[in-house]
Amino acid sequence: MYIDREIEGEVLRGAAGLPVVTITGPRQSGKTTMIKHLFPDKNYISLENPDNYEIAKTDPRGFLNKHLNGVILDEVQRVPELLSYIQGIVDEYNVPGMFILSGSQQFNLMSGVSQSLAGRTAIFKLFPFNMSELGSLNLSTINEILYKGYYPRIWNSDLFPTKVYSDYIESYIERDLRQIVNIKDLDKFRTFVRLCAGRVGQVFIASHLANEIGVSVHTINSWLSILENSYIIFQLPPFHANINKRLIKSTKLYFYDVGLACNLLRIQQPDQLDSHPLRGALFENLIVADIIKSRRNKGLMDNFFFYRDSNQNEVDLIIDNLLTVDAVEIKSSETFNNNLLKGLKYIRKVFQEKTRKTYLCYAGLQEMHYQDHQLVNFRNISGVLNSG
């Protein structure tokens, strides 16, 4: 069964206006499935196939001239020299949606695209499912959602998450990283990835990990960049405002898929999350990633931050609307109590004229306006923000 993706409309609009569409994102996020669904009349060629790779590598012009009616080229970063030839073809013919390119290695793919296809391609990032895309299929408990994550293969084929994510990390480290970067000590890198999972929703301090692993701060920052460019993690910057210069400058760390983070924490079944010390942080990771994926699916720029000052006043998510801000506090509690609003009340006090809306995203089912705040069940938060 095919599950519709939120980004489909944006991709089709891109194909209607430009000769090339480029879709990137993590491995197994559903790129190939979506592209075949959206462009069923185009030939599909995977450059991971040795025969296709050899032909494209040795005779790129001849290879492309066979597909002037349009083609899907998957894992195109495997033959980056194709991009220069594609540039020449689209400049000559200028047919919208002529080439649909996809790849999971942002390092090689995006550098080639920016050099050869600037102004000629619409670029999109496809991430694992979000809660809205799964809709009524996503009736699992919170613990099951955190453990299972949102990679399509797990949902489409009802696979065992622990096995899928373990294989994913192993193939990522053993295959992708060896192709694109030179990491001398893979064991220390594995340790680094696991330690990142232990810091979800926390302020990231590179020197702490450097001391713990026994490498330089420069190495930690380099590894962090690798994880970002591989679509494993993302960083949320702090919200800066002139009225309070005590704000910290370090970012907070999150995984694009919370199921992967759970696997790295060696969580092997949902009920282990009941008493896990990071359950609240993993729930926060789930919500922040879901909101960001939903916004990117609609072609909107990131405008998300977190707030924390030197007195430890904090709010999980600040949405900067330039003239106003919205604030979201994320709690895994199923029961509402007034203490959950502490951070939101503080934001309204500090940014009295600037604060527009404040939301408590929690696991409770009761949704209502309470005082100046809106209580929202976690399954609905992305839709509420998009409509607000």
C-alpha cells in the first residue's frame, strides 16, 4: 500500500516549472517509492546497478541521449560527471520535469548539483514519515511510536525495528562513510553516534564529548557535520533577542528519526521506555522532528529555535515570525497541571508584546484554551501550527 507524502505537491510543482527535480534525504526514507509513484511514465534507472553504472560512467553522453524523453536517475551521486552533461541537455531542450534525480549522499550529490545545475533544478528533501502522513495508521502508544520510529520499511512491511535500525547504522558506517569521508577510527565514531543519542534534546557541548571519547574538539565538530549531512541528526539554534543577552549560544541536538535514537540507546522493546531516564527527551525529539519535517514538506524555511537563559528559564520551541513569536512547550505527561505552563508563562512575561501564541504539546487527550495558552495533543501539533 502506498502512503501519500506531504511533499508530493511541492515536487510536482517543481517538475512543472524546471527541467530538473532533485530529491535527496536519508537512505530508506521512501525516495524511490515516491518518485516512481509521481512519475510513472518515466523510465527508472538505478546507478547502483553495476551495469547501469558502467554504461553511465564510460559513455555519459550516449547514456543520457537514450533518455531524452525523460528519466529517473536514482543514486545519481554515484556518477557525478553526469550532472555536467545533464546541464547541456536541459539548456538545449528546456523541457520541464525532464530529469528526476535522487540520491542519499548529500556530500557528493549537492556539491555536484550546485556546481552544474544551479537555477535549473528544484531541490527537495524527503525524510521518514511524520505523524500526519501515517494518519489513522498511527494509533500506537507513545512508547511504541518512540521505539518504532517512522522509517517507511518498518511500517510498510511490519519489520522488527531493532533489526532494521541496527542494519541501518551498520550499513551507514561501513558503506556510506567509507565512500564519502575518511574516518580513521570507526570504533570511536560509533561511540560518538551513540553518545549523541544520549544527548537528544540537550545542549550540545563538543568539548564534553571530546573528553569522553578521547579525540579533539575539531574532530567532534567534523563528525557532527557528517551526521548532519547524512540526515541522521539536526541542530536547533538558540533564540537570540536583544532584550536578553544572557542567552546561551550552544545548539540543541535531535535525531531526524526517534526510532534510530532509541536503537542507539539499546532500547529493544517499547516497555523499556516506561522507566527510561530519556523518555521525556525522546518524546521532545519526536515532536520537534515532526514539526520540522512537516514545515519542510511544505517548502517553508526553518524558523525554529529553543529558548534558555542563564537562569535556566527555557521553552522547547520558539517559532520566529519576524515581528512576533510563537512558543511550544513539549511534555510527555498525559495529565495536565498548571506547572506544565511555567516556561510558556515566562515567555509571555519576557516578550509581552512580541509573543503571539503559546502551545502546550502533551500526551493528554484534552485539547482546549487555558488562560493564554492552547493545549494540544501531540498527534495534532503539526497541523495546529500549520493552520495557525
